[in-house]
Amino acid sequence: ITVDPAPCNGPWTQTLHLSDLSASPFNQDKIPNVFTPNGDGTNDQFILSELKDANAYVLTIYNRWGVKVFQSTNPLQGWDGTQDGQDLPADTYAFVVEARLLQCGLTQMRTLRGEITLVR
């Protein structure tokens, strides 16, 4: 960006560096919205493997009444659609992910909220 005439002698120039944040592992488009824990080996867990390198990570799942049904601080541990070993019903659940990520050369704490549908 160049401003001419600029205040105080001559043109003023500022360089901006833009980053493509769509390449971030914290992109909403990369998060699945349905999973099917039926034991067939495909989509059996809600897992955010793109965040496996997060320095700090918390995934929390809530039912439609706001009751916490799952929480993990391990990005390699997904939710299998159970609570205390019991299958939860097919429904839409809310999730909150908090992760500390290295992005654009800086460590940033990011929070993402969304919904995941459990299909049985």
C-alpha cells in the first residue's frame, strides 16, 4: 500500500503479508459433521486428527441439554458415541475444541464450536 502524498515528506509505504488461513488445521470445513460408530472401520469415531500436533488440546462433547458426555485432552483419542461405556442415542451433539497451535509463526490458542451428528 502506498499513500502519496503522505504526511511528512514523500510517499508512505506499508507492506502487508497475507496468510492463507484456510490451510490451517483449525478450519471448520475440515471437521466432519457426521460419524457412524457401527464397527465397520469407517467413521467409527469423531476425531480431529489434524490437531495431533497441538501443544494443548481439549475436546468436549455435550448432548442437546448441555450435559457433558465426553472430554479428552488427547488429540489422538476420538469420541466413539458412548458415555461411561454405554451407547448414546443417534442425535446431534455439540462440541467445543480448544487447542494451542503454531500458526503464522506464532503460538495461538484457538476455540472452535460446532455440531456433530451421531448416526446408528
